[in-house]
Amino acid sequence: MRHLAIFAILLACLASAAAVAPAAHASQARPAVSLVYGGSAAGNAALNWAEAHAAGHPYCWAGAGPYCYDCSGLVAASFLHGAGIALPHSTYLIPGSPRVHRIPLSEARRGDILAFGSGHMEFDTRWYHMSFGAHHSGTLVGWRSWDAYYAPTAAYRVW
């Protein structure tokens, strides 16, 4: 229930921000870097899609939606549906994709992909030391805080 309440608040904030933002012209090219959140426009679009469509769904190994997700399945589905960018469904193959670029961890922003060790990935969020992803068996897709034992080891930006 707590996750649903947080999700509802986030959706209300996103809706109010969208109502205030000026409409973009279709003929203008989208910038590679979002001026609002600092990450790429593609990463922001992917995270927007994930927060709106995947939050609260269960983790399942090899899942790529729409009913359950694993970490790389969530990242791949989010970029496909949110930004129109096809990425492989593999934690090990995503970093080698042509549109994925490694960045210093200190420069990671909202919508960037965070790697946790060599076998897990999530999205960076706007909040300090918090990520969004499909964590592990028995959990729901959502937000998670970092600590001394659970922190990202690499960051990637998609454009």
C-alpha cells in the first residue's frame, strides 16, 4: 500500500509539471541532454515510462513485461516503450550497445543506467542515493535506497 501511495504522489507531481511545461514543436530536434534533470532525453523518457507502467509489478527472472520484469528486462522495455530505443535484454550486453555510453558515476543523472556489480542494473532517479528498478526475487519493481553495502559501481547514459 505504501508503494501505491508514493506512486500516486509521484504521478500527481509529474502531471502538474507536464501541465506547466511549454509544448515542444514537432519540427524541432530534441536535445541529447535534458535541461531539467541533467540526464539524456532518452533516459528521462525511459524512466518516465518505467515509473508509470512497471512500478509495483513483481520481479521475475528473464521477465520483460508487461506482467513482471527482471533488471535488464525493465531497462530494455523502458527504453523501447519510452524512448523508441531497442536495447538487448541482458545486463552483460546493454553496456556494449552502440547508443549506450559509460559516464563517470559522479555524473549520473535521472534516467541514466546504474550498474551494481557485474550482474544488476537500475535507473538513477532525482533523489539522492536512490534508484528505480527490478531488484530481486520476492520484490516489486520500484525505488530503493543505497547504503554502504548496496551502491552502484558504474553508470551509463543512452542517447
